[in-house]
Amino acid sequence: MKIAIYPGSFDPITCGHLDIIKRSAAIFDKVIIAVLNNSSKHPLFTVEERMELLRRCVKDIPNCEVDSFDGLLMDYAKQKNAAVVIRGLRAVSDFEYEFQMALLNKKLNPEIETMFMITNLNCLYISSSVVKEICRYGGDTEGLIPEEIINDVKYKIEKEC
């Protein structure tokens, strides 16, 4: 069984993330969407909330699993018997950072490959940060985040302000 991990903060999941998840699920036997518990960031949603939002968005993709991790991605990937780490790219600016991380991960565990996927053209400009900013000012998020979670994101932003 070929297992891939798609790690990220997913705060919140965007249509770009979902695009990468769906395309990855068509390639691999199992895709683990791994929510990073990063203590240096101050996310809008807790890890548990992000996992719940993700589960709702991928409920119709049978070979997807939602999980969380902290620590080194390569340790987590080894624990899950993953062969591949998936990283989405929106622009050339993403590549430099992702390339550096892929090389570091390869040094930590040469058996695990990194696969870069270019986001669908319709999603190139979408980021979780931009979505949160649009919500803060009452903008329209249709097509930016999955329909299943629009109300959750709006509610959380309103509660935060």
C-alpha cells in the first residue's frame, strides 16, 4: 500500500488544499492529512477544530485520513509507513522554501520522497491567511474555502474580533 502524507497547518483548509487532497487521493492508496501542532504559531482554530473541519471536507474521499502530529515530519512519516510527503505549490516563491525543506527531510530520512503538486489555476492566489483577512472584513469567501466550513470560519472570526 502506497501511503502519502499531506502535512500543513490548514488554518483553515482552503479550496487549494482540497484540490491537492483530491488529486493526491487519486494517485495514492491512502492519504494522511496531517495537521501540524506548531507551538510557535498562533492559529485561529485549535488542532482538534482543524481536524474536524478537514474531516467534514474529505468525508466523501474514502482513502483519506485526518490526523495530527508535532515534532519532526520525517519521524511521523516513518511511524505511519509513508513513502511520500506531498507539498502544494502556488507560486515560484513557495518553491524555494519547500525545496529547502525537501532536502532537509531527505537528509533525515532518504527513504521518503517529497512530491510537489502545483495547485489548480483557480486556486493559485488562495491562502489561509488571505481567507482569514477577507473574513475579518466581511468579504465573500465563496470559492476560497469549502462550502462545508464557511459558517465555521465566519463564526470563529467574529468571535475573535
